[in-house]
Amino acid sequence: MSFAELNNLLKNRHSCRAFLPDPVPKEQIEQIVASAARVPSWCNAQPWQLVITSGAETDRFRAAMQNEAETGVPAPDLPFPASYSGVYQDRRRACGWALYEAVGVERGDRAGSAQQMMRNFALFDAPHCAIISSPAELGPYGAMDCGGFVTAFSLAAQTLGVATIPQAALAAYGPFLHRYFQIPENRLILCAISFGYSDRKHPANNFRTDRAALGDFVDWRG
């Protein structure tokens, strides 16, 4: 793959927020996961483990996840950000408003924004969901390694025409996910990846976020 091809892949990747019901063939899912597992990890620990749902299992999980989000209390295994300030808050707001504008939620419409937020727990209607966990003993570095895996998963999927959205929202309900999928307590649930084929006609998929200029985040030395 040339630099131009890789750059184009990165530029075209986006978080899909509306999926078609069509399932991804299992052999393609296996290809995506195997490719993602080639990313580097500290001492080659390869800390990621996945639970991947398909078919009726996804639908059962979707229903249970929505119920938990409506009735449960958030308790993530890995603490969520304490706050967003400065440019990080600016970027977060810009992303949120771009999504709301795309789907017709006006500023100040709390009911509309809450309804859109709940779409996370419906997995945006994706036919598949992967739950990513890492050994608690590896701490933040295990989580960092898994971040590389999530990125590679998204890019590998895109090469096959499969859309993805990494989701921290589901990980907010760590105890529920541990119970539901029988994930051992000595593993940290980090995030989910909902995936499938994009509903390209849906307005939620018709906006894109921008990226900071190099000068905003690189301190050149020498």
C-alpha cells in the first residue's frame, strides 16, 4: 500500500452512526480481527480480548443494553475523563453540534439530544458489536495497546467496505457487561466497536469532523 492509499484510507474513515441490517460474513470479520492483531503492543503482550456478537445475539444484547442504559447506574471499569477544557472542549462541542445539525436536533432541544445519545445503546442498529477488554494488571499501557488495536480494526474493516464506530458509551456500564458476557473481573472493559455496512443515506452519516493542523500539536525540535 502506498502512502497516498493509506492517507486516503485514514481520511475516508469515519464513525458510522446508522447501519444497514445486513450481516458481515464471518470470514471477513475473522480477516479484520486477524489484521488488527498485527499492531504493536508492549513486550508483544497482545492484551486485547474480544466478545463479538452476530445475528440474534446482537439483537438480544441491544435490547439488554438499552434497558441497562435507561435503568442502571454508570460505573466504568476505566475512569472516564474528569473534564474537557480549552481546545478539547471546543472540539467535543463542534463534533456534537455537527451531529445534531445533521439529524435535525436544534440547540436547546434536550429531549432530541438525549434521544440521539441513546442511539449509542441501540448500537446504531449495527448487526455486530465487539466488546474490547484488557487485563487490569497491565493498567493504562494495556489500554493504550488496545487503542492501537481499535484503530487497526477500524481501518482493516474499511478496506472491506465495513463501517465501524468505536464506542466508549457502552463501557460506562462495566458491571452489566461483565455479567452479561461473563467477562472476568480481572479484565478492564475499555470500549465497544459496533460495525456493519453503512446506511449512507442516513443524515447521521453525512457530516465529517475536521483535524487540527500539525502546528497545533507538534513541537518540532532540531
